[in-house]
Amino acid sequence: MNNDFTKAMQFRHACKIFDESKKIPDEALRYILEAGRTSPSSFGMEPWKFLVIRNDELRAKLQPLCWNQPQITTCSDLVIVLAAIESVRPQSGIPEKRFARRPLPQEQIDTYINLYSTFLADTLSTDDKTYCWTARQTYIALANMMTAAAYEQIDSCPIEGFEKENVEQLLEIDTKQYQVAVMAAFGYRVNPQSEQLRLPFEEVVEFIG
């Protein structure tokens, strides 16, 4: 099956150097960010925030904290994905507000909160454990943003190579509220795309039952 989605998946690659003369139109960038914003998350907590870094001076300061990777400064837009910490805890009041967005009786909301609190009691017991849970979910949003970009013929590169604490310090992030999970550079390629290499379907997929 070869449709627009599969073509987008074939188009996408980890672009390391972008064309600095080309900027993503605001409408297209919003489309990409909307794909992240509307992504699914555990219990519908939406435990993320997206920082769009366009300032050249700030990106120049970020680059040495990101292993001097060229995509940090050559991309059109750098998106830093933050993982929520305090807001996902029941005592913050945010989970109850998330559940209450639907027209549910208070008794049912209380049941959800009890289930949520019990199921995640250990997960939310420390900042480190909470970060591990919420950071994993940010990758759902990350993948959707990269695919949305590819659908619009916009290149991207996911970035995990960075000094987390130093980046958080530079950006003056309150790490009790949010912590840096991953980054993504978006823009337009300079060089032709290299061949996409993947394991065969039969080696990756196993049908059971």
C-alpha cells in the first residue's frame, strides 16, 4: 500500500544539515506543533510543553551543550520538548481538571482520580520516576510532529544528544515543573536523502495466535 502517509514515512530521515536560507512558513509550523499538541497520552494528561527556539543567539549558546551538532543552528525551527513533573501529580489538582473536561458526575471523576493515584503511586513518588514516565510519552508527540512535517515535505531530526542539566539551566527551566525530554530540529534539507535502511518486515513483526 503506497499512500500519502507511507510516502511521508519514506521521505523522512534524520536531517543533519539544513538549508539556512529556507524558513518554515508559520502556518506549516503550526500544523506540525498541532500534531504534537493533539497526540495521545496516558490518562489524557498531556504531560508536555513545546519550546520553539528561533533566536539565533540562543541557539548558538545551545549548540555546544548539544554536542556541537550542526542542526541546532542550521534548522529553521528548533523545538525543545519538555516533560511535565508536578502537574501530573494528583495533589496539583491538574489531573482532576483533565478528567473533569468531560461532562462526568463528580463520583466518576473521584473514581478516576483514585484509580490514577493508586496505579501511579510509585511512578509519581519522585521527580526522577515521574520524569521517566512523562518523558516516554513526549516521544509520541515527537513522532507525530516529525511525521506531520514529512507529510508537508519538511525535514526533521530528533535530538537526544545534549547536556540535560546545562540546557535546563540556560533556558531557566523550573525543573520541579518541567524537564527537557528531547529536541527536534525542523527545516529543509541541503543534501540529497540517504537510502533508508530498515530491517525486513518479517524480522520485526511476529503474529501470535
